[in-house]
Amino acid sequence: VVRKGHGSSPLLHKVSSSPCPFRTTPELIMALSSFVRMLSLFAVALPAFTEDLPLAEDDACIAGDDCGLELRQLRVKSQQASVAEHTASDEAVLEKAAELATHEAVDAAEAAVEAAQNATLAAGSCTAADGKLMAKFGGGNADGTFPKTVATCGKGAYSFWSGFNKGKMADCIASETGISSSCAACFGQSGQYGYDHCKFQCLFGSWCSSLCLGCSNGNEAEINSCVGIPAPTVAQC
């Protein structure tokens, strides 16, 4: 309340003004700074908020309206790339499955062969090493062949006074060829059969003649069972 000049009527004048929310300048500066930070945060969040919003062109395409040629071409290329990616993935899966199937078939075949070989070796007296040694001499009827060596040892195991000694024949074969004693024993047994059933056809004739071979063939199945692996064969002379 103020009083007007002296001599005038004592009128009271009320002076009033709107209250200011900021009493000091620092408070005003802090408020402005907070407002600026809020605007910055809004500017950062706005692009992320608008990413999920469909474009005007997308809205037009979804609604079935005509799309821009460039936009439609981009969509076709995107769809083609997606189909190609899935196709390549399916082809890779099929190729891998075929490869695995091939490996499994080969493994199964090798296992079957090995099992057959093991069964043969288990049933016979000759080993795979014996088979290699016999194959080294080869078949036929010439000197140095396996059949000729067997025939020579068989003839040396016969004595007019003591008869035929199959153990002596087996020892001779093992010594001359290097095969195991158990394998050579099979051929010693073959010599015993020849002495018992084919004496005149083989001991007093040619060991590779048709008469001797025709007689000794009666024991062929038993020899093959004893040997257990393919052995060199004799050729008729």
C-alpha cells in the first residue's frame, strides 16, 4: 500500500503482480536444462517407435492398391532369395543324407566280408598268412608250384616196408613252403586218402594224370573244409 503525494486525498492503491514460479536465475536455468534433456530423449526414441509402423506404400500394397514398380521389384527379389535359401538348405540336407547312406552301405558291406572271412578262417586250419604263402608258389603241375611240392612230399612219405606216414608228409610240406603245421596237416590227410584209395593210380603212375586226379577228387570236399581258404589247384598233365 502506498500513499499518494501530500495534500491529495488519502487514496490507497493496491499494487499486485502475478507470482513467479522461479525465485532465482539458477532455478530457471535448471528447468530449461531439464526441458532440453526431455526433448533429446524424445528425439532418440522417435525412430525406434516409427520402425514398426507400416509405410504408406506398404499400406497401399496390403490394401491391394497399386505399389510402386521399384517397391514391387524389391519384394519379388526378397521372396526369390528366401525361396532359394530354403531350397539350398533342403538340397544340402538331402545330399548329407545320401552321403551318410552311402557310408553306411559301404561299412555294412565291409563288415559282411570281414565276417565271412573270419567264419572261413575259424572253420579251417589254414590262416590268411598260409594262403599268401600258397599263392606265392601258385598252381599247376610244374616244378616249384604248390601242387608239385605236395606231390613230391607225399611220394617221399611212402615206404614199402612201413607204408604211408602222413605226419612226415605234413612236415615236409611245412618245411618246403613255410605254411603252418596245422595247415600242412590237411594235405597230409589228403596223402593218406590217396594211399588208402588211389595207391596204384597215384604212387605207381603220374601224380597229375587223369586217373590219379580222378581218384583223389573224392577227397576234395574234405580237404577244402580242412584248409578253409582257397588253395592253388593242380593242372592235369
